[in-house]
Amino acid sequence: MKYDYLIVGAGLFGAVFACEARKKGKKCLVIDRREHIGGNIYTEEQAGIQVHRYGAHIFHTSNEKVWNYVNQHARFNRYTNSPVANYKGELYSMPFNMYTFNRMWGVVTPAEARERIRQRVEESRIEEPRNLEEQAISLVGRDIYEKLVKGYTEKQWGKAATELPAFIIRRLPVRFTYDNNYFNDLYQGIPIGGYTAMIASMLEGVEVRLGEDFLADRAAYLAMADKVVYTGMIDAYFDYCFGELAYRSLRFETEVLDTDNFQGNAVINYTDRETPYTRIIEHKHFEFGIQEKTVVTREYPAAWKKGDEPYYPVNDEKNTLLYERYRELAEKEKRVIFGGRLGQYKYYDMDDVVEAALGCVAAECP
């Protein structure tokens, strides 16, 4: 065996694992079927602007250990995520806060907002929500639901809200303060110079091969290392023997515009059903850019089929049960560690990925 660890995937989980394993004297090889490192947090420069090729990624955490760790590999700016919702030209602050309620109903005080929501919920007369629509209405009332939840959610999932299970929305974030910071975490920001530079720092001193597909020649790859860290799709690893897990995919349209400011905010969500995309990202605002041009990306939700890029696991009851069958198979693979969003069929925030990778390498290389 030439390597201690073959790491399949040069994304955040794989990069953290490789970085820490190397520090412990382990020889690692990282491969990725894409032609770049960074996975879905990959950023590339266009018109002097760091562009998030696979959608907006804002690092946020309350875990001081994780924050200190990523700051070893990048210097973070003070970006605060404050998206705006656009409903047919009406602009609302997100998440739901006093700015939102003032725009929606003209209320000014928290007491007025609480009373208005109470009235709306009471008017719905929904005691046992049977689907996502009824669940949302029972939490915030019909007018907030109709303008800020319904269309966006139906585009995101590709189904009518009445066909989606209620458990998808257990709660909706509601703040009775004039605070439009989307996250409650203690630390938040974006790496100055982009995420790719951060991943490159983690992979310094580690052998990396790009454009290599582990599943296309797994026997040869397995023979190269004592252990494999696999961050790809768990069902693909097992040749879909129990069937395909469900995912949602995304399509991106990116263009350089000859203006210095297109929409005035990094992220604007389009919450009506008729607009085909869910949001427009203006990348320069992530780093307070003053370039003469700007780069914008429209993000379109898409149904996933084999061969497409999977972005979000569909963690409904059916797919959770199916994943459990694959997880049982994975536990029998003594030389293979399954990690990350696809390897564990779980939606991870970036700080959760870092924490999980650090925990994994600590268990492997005490």
C-alpha cells in the first residue's frame, strides 16, 4: 500500500481530514472527479470578483474550536448574511423580523406584531397540520405564508406545498426585533480571496489528483491505500443496489454585467411561484467589492437524475429508511470511512462538516 489514506473528494470534509492526517504523519492521496479542489464551496475569479460557482456559501458557527481552525487557513471578513425577499416587486427583510412585519402589516412594536400573527394563526383554524402548507400557516398565518414561503418552497422542492410533508417545516424563524442577520451564530464571514484558497491551504503538502473518478476503477484505487475516506454518494458506492436515494439539484446561470452594482445586496430570494429561479446572487457584495463590473448568478432548482450533481438530500421518511439500509452496508466496509453530505446523506452546514472531519481524523489517528 502506497498511502495510508485515499481521500475521495477534495471538498471541505476531505481537505480537513487530509490536512490533519498529514500532520499526524500519515501519507494521503486526495482525488476528485472534478477538475478543481473545493467541492461545492469552490470559488473562482471573474472580473476581479470571487464567484461562488455552486451557490452562495456563508461560513457561520458558534463553535470556537471550528472558527479558530478555519482561521488558520484563511482570513475572514465581517460579512453578515442579510438576504432580501422579493415578492412580485415587494421587498421584505429575511428572516422574519420586525422589518418584515412592518412592511407586511405596518406594525411598529413587537406587541403589535405578536398580536397580528396570533390573529392570523387563529383565523387559520388548523389544529393538526396535514402538509407543509398547513404547517406553515399554523405557525405564521396565511399572508406571510403566501408571500414569503409558498412559492419559494414549491420551486425548491418541485412540488405543491400541499403535497409536501408537514415535518419539513417544524418551525419558522420569527424575531420580534429589528435584526436582519440571518444567522444567530457568534462567528460569521467569508474567506478573503475565496474558499478555494482556504482549501488549498488545507491541502498544502498533500498529493492531489484531479479529474479522477474513484467509482470508475475502484479496485485499483482501493489497492493504493490502507483506508479510504469516501465523500461521494453512498448509494452510488454500492451501485444503487437498494435503489437511488432522492436528491434535489440546481442549475446556475452566471453573467458578468457592465455595471458596478446590480441589486444592492449579495442575495435576493424570489418568493413568487412564477419567477423560475429561487434567488439571484451578486458575488461582489460578499467581499464589499468596488470593482467597475459585477457578476450575478441566477439559481434554478432542478429535479435530480443519475449523472446530475446532487445538492440536497431529500430526507423524507422513505429516503431516510432507504439510507439506513445503505448505512448498514457501509458499517461492514471496514476499510472505508463514509463522510460528508453525500457520504452520510445529510444536509451539513460548513461548520458541521469541519467539526465532523476533525472528529473523524481524531478517532482514526489518535
